[in-house]
Amino acid sequence: MVEHYFTERPQSEFRKERFEVDILDQKIIVNSGSGIFSLKEIDFGTELLIKNSKIPKNDAELLDMGCGYGIVGIALKKQYPHLNVTMSDINDRAIKLSRQNCDENDAECMVIKSDIFSNPELQSKKFDVILTNPPFSAGKAVCIEIIKQSKEHLNKDGLFQLVAPHNKGGESLKKIMLEVFGNVGELCKKRGYRVYISVKK
Ligand SMILES: C[S@@+](CC[C@H](N)C(=O)[O-])C[C@H]1O[C@@H](n2cnc3c(N)ncnc32)[C@H](O)[C@@H]1O
């Protein structure tokens, strides 16, 4: 069976990778490995999302949906310690690595294994910010579900922010965000990638 980074329980032998990410004036140690997005370096879209995300100034609950090895949540928790950060992913290895990376980088975050919001621990939670670099490889339907279910898990005035390559799927997800939230904007665009934002009214 071919394994993708979104496989829930990867069976392939685990080949470890370790690298440093320099972002928001911090150095973050990343333990990554086979079966994980993105294997050897931070993804360009992810970096764009972290650097351009809109973060509330006061206490806020933030969710890093589809966290991979946890770089979005960890970088933002370190930059904005007032945030309560939760991260979740369907992939067992991603969950294990996210926990390890939180410990190693002294970032206190909650890490929950979940297929979108299906884990009861996530089902009952509401957030002020949800960020995602969505799993296109898992199919458009999963990305659309992430958008729809995120709306139900945002507090009033909560922010949903998604990064994608505009001409390779992003434009259509932007339209879905408009349909679901009734509004959509762009926080930035660079090298074909854009960060889209919708507000829960
Ligand atoms: C494009 S990767 C982004 C990873 C990480 N946030 C980053 O930017 O490096 C998308 C992530 O979504 C996860 N994913 C795929 N399907 C999912 C689902 N149904 N529920 C939760 N996470 C899922 C994948 O395992 C993968 O880690």
C-alpha cells in the first residue's frame, strides 16, 4: 500500500530527520521523518502562514489543524506566549513528533490526535483562531470539511486562516470559504501562495 503523509497509521520504517527552523526571530528544533509533511525543511506555504497570520492581542485559543510536526503551533506559542495553543492531526507519527517538538522547544501546547474535529476532546472545544495548511493530497473533500467544521468550532469574531497555492487549488478553497463564512480576504501573496482569511460573524 502506498503511504501518504496523511495516512493515519504509517507502517513504513521510520527514517528520522532533524533540522532547525529560523522563524519569527527564533530557532526551532524540528524532529521530522518519513511519512510526515514536509520532511526535511519547513514548507514555503507554512512559513508564509506563520509569518502573516493575524493573531489577537489578548488571551486566545488557537488551533493548528493538520499540524504535521507542529511547527505552526510551536512558532506561534513561542512568539505569543499569551496564546493557548492546541494542535491536531490524523497521523500517529505527526502526533508523536509534535509532542516531542513541543517538549524540546519548551512550548506548552495541547496535542490531540483527531480526524478533523471527530475526537471528543476537540468536538467540545471552541477557538478564536484556526490555522491550516490543508491536506490537498488527502482530497478536496477533506479540505472542504476542514473549512466547514472550523466554522462550527470558532467563537464569534473568530478567525479562520488557510494557506494554499492559488492556482493549484487555493482559488477554489477561497470560494468555499466565502460560501461558508460569507466573507473572505487575503492576508498576503507570494510565489503563487496566498493566505486567505475568513471571520466567523
Ligand atoms: C499540508 S500538511 C501540513 C502540516 C503542517 N501543518 C505544516 O505546515 O508543516 C497537512 C496535514 O494535515 C493532516 N491531515 C490529513 N488529513 C487529516 C484529517 N482528516 N484530519 C486531521 N489532519 C489531517 C496530514 O497528516 C498533514 O500533517
